Amino acid sequence: MPERYDLFINGDWVKANNYMEVRLPFDGSLVGEVPSANLAEMEMAIDAAWRARKAAREMPAHKRSSILYQASQKLNERLDEFGKAISLESGKPIKEGRGEASRAVQTLLFSAEEAKRIEGETLQMDAHPGGEGRFGFTIRHPRGVIVGITPFNFPLNLACHKVGPAIASGNTVVLKPASVTPRTAYMLAELLAECGLPAGFLNVISGGGGEIGDALVSHEKVNMVTFTGSCEVGHRIHTRAGIKMVTLELGSNSGAIIDKDADMELALRRCVIGGYTHSGQVCISLQRVFVQADSASDFRDQFIEKVRTLKVGHPLDEDTDVSSLVREADAKRVEQWIQEAVSEGAEVVAGGQRCSSTTIEPTVLFKTSADMRVTKDEVFGPVVSVDDYGSLDQAIAKINDSRFGLQAGIFTRDISRALKAARDIECGGVMINDVPTFRVDQMPYGGMKESGLGREGPRYAIAEMTEPKMVVVNL
Ligand code: NAP
């Protein structure tokens, strides 16, 4: 029997008025049911978080740390169960589902560790003539009630990136997961409750972002919104949230440079992983590859060969490399963008077809230009375009010719060319000898330009989730 979750509010499972189905994207089979919260249920969740905020602020750091540490340990013991749950709702291959669960263990662990080092600073008050005879220092004050809104593509780990740092720094949380992938958020709440997280500290409400989103982010009892998702929704949240802290982790069309002296074997191997993990549904998915003209034809031939060996299949098959997109509408959109690029002069050299209602073959495009949707917008599908360049300045200009700026990569053995790229690329992160898709969870992670505002990674998220309070003693 598929499992049914209720709302998780104030430490209790609360029956909802309406429920919605969760289905496996690959074949539409029923996975479970979750609430579709209405505005009254959303109010209950915010109220619970609001009432618990004083207790959260006053809980000693070692206790907050211990709860998160235990949750990370228990999750580590249940990787298979969580990995399968991730794959069933998101449709990602099971090996990636388990990989995400392992990353979530680390995210909770880093949050537990950071809970013990949230520190202010002392100020040299007498540096100012008016500050003589004063002693000054700052303390980090938790913001209070934090709303976390998460996307479908990493349903567990991105929830941990909101919940872990928020709990670590003495805040309470209302978490709204994506409607297509909500079950792992409830599993996370269950896990944290088992580890002793008090009632009201974390509340989970699934429900349509289009129905409850505006009310949630603009609510007067909400002190901060931390959002991960599309640019479109990010823009909307930013304009509606009002005067409160908002962090936005948004999309990208990430690129990598394969320079003339690159380790070609390494570059090929990493580009295949970067372009096709979770069918390209990763915010830092490799979408644009720029190869130095002298080695371009060599790279192209070998890249096509490697992409053709990827196995497309059911997400629960151990040897599946690429599975479906999350919704049929997304697969149709990606198919249409490929066809549009071809009509504008691009050449499909691998894949290019929709092979089931939700599945797109791993696709490689040549002869694309910067104004096609497959290059200038976020594809969020298994489509990589390969272009070439002459000088490094040209390659960097091509990477920067984007309204996004999340992460980028450069493969080169020349340290000065690598550091020039690191300096001149307009992105939140530059990976040297790797694809933009590289991330471990303690990194400061976030984008420039339309890729967002603020940084995640427990230490950096805690800086956003607390504010400095100045204390001055008149000696
Ligand atoms: P999405 O459509 O923007 O949805 C993200 C979340 O926002 C969902 O929970 C959604 O709820 C909710 N939402 C929708 N409308 C809302 C509104 N008006 N107010 C408040 N919340 C609302 O994104 P997605 O398709 O799930 O995820 C893919 C996107 O996320 C891509 O653009 C990807 O690049 C980005 N992403 C960024 C990062 C990063 O760290 N930079 C990481 C992962 C993904 P419903 O599901 O109920 O609509």
C-alpha cells in the first residue's frame, strides 16, 4: 500500500482537508499521498513556529547540535530507505538517490558542528574618538521563524540545507517542499522528532506553491524566507516577501571551458557526469561546453561516444544512468527546445528524441549559438551543447554571456590560465579541473546575477539566518 502522510505541525501529525497523489515520474505509478495544505492549515504551521521561537532561541547550542548530530547518524543507518524514497518521488536513478541521502548526512553533520561555533566579534570602540571608554561586541541573534521552500530535484538534501542551519542557529522552521517530491520532507521531520527536536521547531506543510506561496512568504510572523527553485518563482517571492530577509538559490545555464592543455580523459569523464546526472535536472548541470579549437574535434568525437553508452531506464534499476524528467510537460518543453535549435541551425549528434512521455535521450548539440533557448535559458534536461573558442578571453566571455552566474568550470594544466578564469568568470563558484556541477555541502554555494541572492552551506546559511546584535558597555 502506498504510504500516506499528514501535515506535521507542532510535533503532531495533523489530518488535512485535502490530499494529493505523489507519482513516480518514470511511469506514473502511485507512490503515496500527502496533504495539499490550505491557508488555514498554513496559519496553524506558522503559528506553531511562532510560538516555539523563544524556546528555540533559548535552547543551548550543545543540545541543538546533539539533535542534528543524532539525526545525521540515524539517517546514515537508513540510507537505502531514504535513497529509494528520493528516487521514487523525483525519478532520479537509485544510485543518485542514495548519493543524495549520503550528502544529506553530511549537511546535517556540518549543521551540528556549526551550531557550536556561532560567534560574534569584539570591536575596537576607541578607534572612533567618540568611542573612548566603551567596550563593544556583537552577538548573533536568530531571525525567528524561517520559511524554507524547496524544489523537486534534491528533495532531501536541499530540505536539510534549510532545516539544518536554521535549527543549528536557534530558529524555527516552516518547510514547504515541492508538490511533486514532498514525502522525504515528512520523513526528515519524523527523523528529527525521533532525535528529540521539540514541538514547533520544524513544521512541514505540502501544498501548491501557487495557492499558499504568496501568503506564506508575505506573512507578518515570518522573519525570513529561504527559497531554492526557479528564477521565475524567486522573482515573485522577492517582490512579495516585504521587509524580511530573503535568500534565493535559483537556476543557471552553467558552462565549462576545456582549455588546450587539459587532461582530456578527465574532462570527458567529468563532462558526462556533469551534463547528465539526474537527466540534467541539477541547478549546476553542465549545459554549455567550450573547447579550445585545436583539440575540439578530438573532444567532440569522444564525448559523443561516451554519451551514447549511457543507459536510459527505470530509476530503481541499479545500472540506470539516465531516467525520466520530473513531469511530462518538462519533457515536451525540452523536446521543443531541441527542435527549435535545429530549426535555427543546430545539429543533433547524439539523442535528441523523447523516448517515452517523460524521458529524453541524452542529447549532444553542435553548431548552437548564444541566442538559442538551449544555450541562453536553463534547459533542465539531458542536453549539452559543445562549441569552440580561440583565446581564453573569448572562452571566459562566452561563459559570462549569460544572465545567470551560479558555477563554472575550467580544465587546464596551466595555473595562471586557471587563476585568470577564477578571477574573471562572473559566478558564485569556479571549479578548476572539474565541471560546474561539483558541490560538497560545506562550500559557500549560491549565485551571482539572476542565479540568486545569499549563500548556502551550513556555515554561510547560518550567517544569513542570524543577525549581528551590537552590545556596547559604557565603562
Ligand atoms: P519551482 O517551480 O520554482 O518550485 C520550487 C518551489 O517553489 C516548490 O516548492 C514550489 O511549489 C514553490 N512555489 C511555486 N510557486 C510559488 C509561489 N508563488 N510562491 C512560493 N512558492 C512557490 O522550481 P522546481 O521546478 O521545483 O525546481 C527547479 C528549479 O530549481 C531550477 O530552476 C533549478 O535551477 C533550481 N534549483 C536551484 C538550486 C540552487 O541551489 N541554486 C538547487 C536546486 C534547484 P509547488 O511544487 O507546489 O509548485
